[in-house]
Amino acid sequence: MLNIETLKPGLIKSGFLNNVIYFEEIESTNDLISSPDYPVDTIVIAEYQSRGKGRYLSKWESEKNKNLTFSLKKDFGLSKINNNSVLHFFSYCTFLTIKEILSTHKITAPELNLWIKWPNDIYYKEKKLCGILSETKFGSGIYIIGIGINCNQENFSENLSAVSLKQITGKKIDLNRLLLDLITSFSKNIILLSLSKKDDLFKKWKSFTKLIGKECEFLIQNTNLNNGIITDLNEDGSISIHINDEIKKFYSGELKLTYLSDSKTYK
Ligand code: BTN
């Protein structure tokens, strides 16, 4: 459980946020923060979401008081960045923070098992540890970035193929510390969102994906295709897959990876 009064000064001090809003229970932090009542540089944190949203209209399930579920509202200025850079930025910084937590819990070489699943989820081995949902109104420059991290939950529905930091480390995770570390990481790395650092950010993000060269199966419009080989991840947010003797590019809304050659099935 979060101790919001102790946490608030640290979050504000990071310089990344101006308003901290906390709820024990709401429907979805992403939905709430989209209201014009909340200015940019706000974070909405909830101990429990009754209608947590995932990508592809899925639900984000998270037990009360056990995990981190929050959304940020930021204006990065349209001329400077694009949607893909925003996704790359948040998954990269979240990845670094989680890697650090695993290292401090004596998980050796966490980078071997921790990876970013295109386009922006974070996995440990074949299970999902963190999901990120970014929403923007085209042309507004304002982004809503919702992040869910499985921290202290110990039981997940079988079909979710999820894992928590506690299951990996065997230790209870301090949610206050983790949230502060995440916001500090966003603040410290913000330079990566400037135009001159775009390529650098992309390379850093790509190095944690570990997908290139893997065999895959994927879903397109409810059709499952197999025997694909991932040949590249591109700066425009697409994935290149060699299938049926040609290399095709797909964008994240068009395709869902369902299987990789050296892992079990995942969703
Ligand atoms: C996904 O993996 O499909 C994205 C999951 C994003 C979940 C987070 S939890 C906080 C924020 N509020 C929501 O309703 N969803 C995001």
C-alpha cells in the first residue's frame, strides 16, 4: 500500500510532476486523467482500478494494494517528438528502473531475462511484468501514459501469463520507493525525448527488445500466421517480419505477437 503523504513531496521534487492525485479505488486512472479538469504534469495513482484498461480493448487486472497502477498527463510539444518516441521513452526508463530493482534484490544478470516486448510491454522470461498504455489526441501534443507494474501480487489468472516482482525476487516490494524511482528515472532521462536524441533513444530501446532473428506466430484480423522471422524493429514503430518469402512491415495496432521460438506461448 502507498503512503501518499510521505511520497508526494518526493514526486513533486522530481520536477516531472506538479499534481499528485490519489484514489483508493477508481475505474481507470487513464480515463480519469483524460478529463480536462486535470492539467498536464499530473499523476493519478490508484490502489485499485475496477475497469483498468489494457491495449487492444483488454482489461488490466490488478489486486488491490498490491501493485502500481498510475497515469501521467504530459505535454511534450508536438514539434519535438512523436508517438513512438514517447512509447520508447517510457518503456525504456521503466525497464531500467525494474532492472535496477532486480539487481538490488540479487537477481543476477537481470538483463538476460528481462526484455521489452514490442511495442512496449516489459516481460520477465515469458511472463508479463508491466504494461504501458499511451493515449493521445492527434495534434494535441498531450499524452496520457498509463503504467501498470505487477509488484506484490502472487496469484494471477492462468490465461494472463503474468508475473510479479515479488514472485521473481521472493521479497515484498516497497511500492513507494518503486514509484519514486520511476518518476526520478523519467525526470533524469527526459533529455532523450529531444529531437537530437531520438536515434539514441531508439537504439537504447531496441537493445532491450531481443526480438530480432526470432521465429514468431502472430494474429492479424483474427487470423493466426506462423513461421515468421522477425527481421527488424523500426523507428516508425513498426515491426518487420519475413513471412511467405517476403519481408512485411506491420504496426502495433495491426498485429499481435502470440508466440516466439524460444519462449512459451504468451499473450
Ligand atoms: C497493456 O499491457 O495492455 C497495457 C496495460 C496498461 C495498464 C495501466 S494501469 C494504469 C493505467 N490505467 C489503465 O486503465 N490502464 C493503465
